[in-house]
Amino acid sequence: MRVASLVPAGTLYLEALGVEPVGVSHSCPNPRGLPVLTESLIPPGLSQEEIDRRVREAYRQGLSLYRVREEVLLELAPDLLLTQGVCEVCAPTPREVEGALAFLPRPPRVFELRGTRLADLFRDLRRLGEALGLEGRAEALVEGLSARLAALPPPPSPRPRVAFLEWLDPPYLGGHWVREVVEAAGGAYLGPEAGAPSRRVPPEEVPLAEVVFLAFCGYGLEEARVAVEAHLARGGWLRGYLRGRKAYLLDAGPFQALTPRTVEGVGILARLLRGGEAEGALPLA
């Protein structure tokens, strides 16, 4: 079966199941240089404020943030295409994908990731395993990930109050699976309920947490560090907020999408909440 992915989460699901796609999105991990099926209409190098402004302006005008490259899809002729229906900022929407597929003489079957809760990770792994004829491999992966979660140490007592920011300018509190990730790691989350979308808040309404995690969607650790330093250099709100609090800058990879890496993210937070260190995390003074 020829499988292509229009979303990083889909590519990570395939990787976990041992399946190499024939094509991926521009934002997918792509060390082998596979054909690229999408492009962003937001230019690189913009500040977080400018990205947020352009995204909101595109929504107001009903414009797309991405283009699906129909010509590459036509050439690759995949049998199965992985998409997502959770976040319009992260990847092409189902409507955009449907429009692109309308031009193909033999459209692929579409597998849409829509998980917003931690349990949806296991559901989607089983669904994808069934679609690929790899049910046994998917079930073994589910069992392994579940065992890793079950082996986590008991939560600290009392649980530290946690804020998790997935954007800085303006601040967004992480939603969907973030509450369950924080709670599985041993924290008490001061953000949206499990399954609810991320929430934009004014800086003065960011919760007064004991521990603050910053994992900006689409940012690796170095990119996040540069963004925070630029924010602080212009007198941003974060400096005053962090005073007297523990704070960690994170590689967003394990947190920004619901994938097998999400379980890795739980382990990272668990170590940090107990005073340890973790790869992909940088303490903020």
C-alpha cells in the first residue's frame, strides 16, 4: 500500500508502525528527502506576534494557510492519505484536502486524525493499524505505550500547580490532551479542560502556577530560546510573570500533536516536576 501524510502527526504514526510514506508535508520530519506535498503560505522568519496576526487575518478573510500540491499527489498516486481535523493552524484542513483531491482521477482513501484526548492516541493507532493491515503491530505498540504510562512514579504530594504555554505572544494555554499529559506526569493543570481547545488569554490572566512549561507549536528548543530572548529583550510580560517560579523551555515535538511521542512528553514533564533534568528541556532563570 502506498501511503502519504499531510501532517507531522500522521508521519510519526507511520514511523511508529514501521511504515515509510511515499510523500510527506513540508513540516513533517523528512530525513530521507521524500517528496513534499504541502507548502505554507506564511513566510518563514516572522515573529510570534506577526504569525498570530496573519493567522487571524486569514481566518477573517476565509483564506487558507497552506497549499496542497496537487501535482505531487497526482505523481505519487497514494492509496491512503493521512490528514488531521484538529487544528487549522497546524496543517491543511479537511476542506482544503477535499478540494485538492477533487482534481485527481483516482483519489486516495483519506484517514483523518481527530484525537483530542490521550485515549484517542490508542484508538487512532488501532484504527490506522487496521487500515494498513498491521493490527498486530499496532496492538503491540498500544500495549508498550500503555505500560510506559503505567510505570510512571506516583505524583508528588501535593501536586505542583502547572501552567503550560504553547504560544507566547499572545499567550495561549495548551488545550486538548495537555491537561491529561500534565496530570499523568504528576502536576495539577491550570488550563483548559481535557479535550477543550487551547485558549488565548491576556498576559495578566496567565494562571499563577508554581511550575511553567513553554512549548511553542512548531518550535524546536533553539527556536524557542531565540523567541524568548527576543521577547525579554523588548520588555515582554514573561520576565515579571516568571519571577519566583520554576520554568522550563521545551522542544514542542512531544507536545504539539497527539502521537506516540506524547508518551515521551509525559515522561519529560514527570522528571522535571520531580526536580530532575530531561533532554529537550531548558530551565529558565
